[in-house]
Amino acid sequence: MTDGTGLPEYERPPVVEVALTVQLKESVPIDVDALAAGWPECELSMRPLLPQMGTRPGVFERPDDESEDGRLWLAAPDGNRVTQIQHDRLAVHWTKGQPDENYPRFSSLRAALVDAWEKLDSVLDDTPIPDICQVLYINHVGAESEWEGPEDTRDILTSWRGETSDDFLPAPVVSAAYLHFHMPEPGKWLDVETGPIRDDNDEPVLAIYLGARGQASSEQLEGALEFMDLAHEWIVRGFTSLTTQKAHDIWRRKQR
């Protein structure tokens, strides 16, 4: 689940989606035609605007029901890589397509973000300024990881023992958790949400969301990238801390 940077690494990580997002300090004009020209190979569509990322805990921002379509959705031909641009946000993300598809690694998505930033900058009169940044990893743990229901959660998550003080309660139908961690640097944190869901194939999986968010360290792209690197480290190390040795063996952890 890493790029050979000394962090924990897995041959078969359960990651199914990764997103790198930079919120802009100031709104920028959106020229749809000019931006689309930068991604001629991509299919362009418009999606509802996402609300601003704030400083409150939480992994997701979802569009309001009445939000206007102002977010460019630029999908690569395989449909697995997408660049999103709206007046106050730039994001790149990857979504797993086929079961045997390999996660492209953080360095690849980081490079895609740099490329998207440069293309956005090239059509603006003034260079955009990064503000709040986020890195999000979504993992689906299912039957291939020996998770078939809430009773198996204790074998995946170190923080979930699934025990009671007596035998009154039966096995839980749902096992979910939310954890919020502060990074040593002010204004930066890691959110972890877990719980059972149905995947795109309607199969039960344990979803593990890890989202790191915080202020860019400067008003240049390098400041956003510095946060992205820190966020990636916290997500990878945090994922490893919160999952069990048994799970690591299933995912074929390579570096101890």
C-alpha cells in the first residue's frame, strides 16, 4: 500500500479508491472549453458542486440536493481515473475497476495532481493558491480477506474486540467505528470510519475509510504536496496500526 518509501507495503491491499484534493483559497473562473482541451482523451461531464471542506472532523463532503452543476468531471478512457475541477477545488482520484486491478500507488496519483494543477494554472490569469488539502483512501474488506460479517471484524481491526462482559447479547448485526486523530502539526488530522456496506456487486464488505485533512504548508503547490506526503504517511501507518497481523498476512505485507 505504499511506494517503497520505508512505509508498510502490501502485495494485495484492499484499497478500492484513492482521492487527492486541494481546496483553493480563492475562487477561480472556470472556462470549460479551455480546461477540457487539457484533457483531450477524457470524457467530460458536469456534476453538482461540492461544498467547501472545513476544519470539522469528517471524511466526506457530499453535494447538496439543490447544488448546481458546476464541477467538471474528466474521466479517462478506462473510467478508473478522474480529474475534478470546480471554482474552489481540484481533485484527482482512482477507483478500482476489475477485481485483479492493481492499485496504481500514491506516487502515480501525486504526479497526476501536479499535472492537473499545471494545466489549471495555464488557463488562469493568476496562479491558484492552495488552502485545505485532503487525501482519502477507501478500503473494502470482504470474503477474500476472510471477512463475511460483523463477527469477523475483530480479526481485521485491532480496535474492535467484539467482546461483552457477559453472555446476554448475541453477536452484533453491525460493527462500526469512528476515530479522530490529531497529527503533531496544528490544524492537521486523520479521520477513520469503518462499517459494513454493500459493494457495487451487492456483496457485503467491511469499509474502512481513512481521510487526512489539513492546511497546506504554504501558498504554493509545494505546500499542498508537502501536506499530501504527510497525509499519505499517516494513512498508510495508521491503516497498519488499526489492522491486525492476521489481516496483514492475508494482504501479504512485504515490509516489517
